[in-house]
Amino acid sequence: RRPRLIRDTGLASLVISPFGGIPVNMSAITAAMMSGEDAGADPSKRYWAAIASGVIYVALAFAAGPVVALVNLAPMELIMAVAGLALIPALAASLAGMAGAGTPGQAGQIDVPAALTFVVTASGMSLFGLSGAFWGLVTGSLVWALTRLRTAS
């Protein structure tokens, strides 16, 4: 069921990409926020948060012009602060996963490839015109591959 969903969202992205459409995917940050514990203590009822956010998305689509004008009145620092606060739960979960929290037998053990990916990406470095995000992925992938080779031998 999930592979079909991933395939279908990929095809939808392919179809709308020539028109400047954003990718259609299941890993949007809002999906993570709507499925986390902040959306409700009972996981079987968290879908209501997704339904509510979907309704709000449609309402905002119809009111996009006035909403953008209203947001433009706010200072950029406030907008950045609100966006940063919204990302704190995702960052905390990612850092906890990197530290092995929730993984039996690995609590407190740092996932070195994930940690290096994070550090290089967050450093903001740029080399050969490529951003830290690219170099973070390269570094993490290389360290992960070397770790796998070392444990295989």
C-alpha cells in the first residue's frame, strides 16, 4: 500500500513540475507536525489534526492575497521566530533519533553518520558553489558507507 502511495505522489510531482508546481510528497514538515504527539495523545485520533490542517490549507488558498499582505506587515524577525518555534519538535525528534533514543540497546549511542551530516549541513559551509546541505549529505553518506564496510569485515 505504501509503495503505491509513494509512486503515485512521485508521478503527480512529475506531471505538475513543468508548471512550477511544488513536489507532492508524504514527507512535508506539516505532515510531521500533524502526526506527532502535539496533535493529540491518542494516535488513533490524530487524523483530525490532518483534516483540520487540510481545511485550513484550502481556506488559505482562497484568501492567499490578503493573508500574504497581512504577513508582510509583520517584522521579518517575528516571522522567522514563529517558523523556528514550529520546527523545534521536528529538530528535537531528529536529534533524539540521532542519539539512539527509542532504539532498544542504543540509547545514548550517537549515530556518527547522522551527527556528521547534521554538523556539516548546519555549518553553512560552501565549497565549489555547493551549499552545506549537499556537503552534509556527501559527508554522511561517505561515513555511513565506511562504517558499513568496517563492520562487514
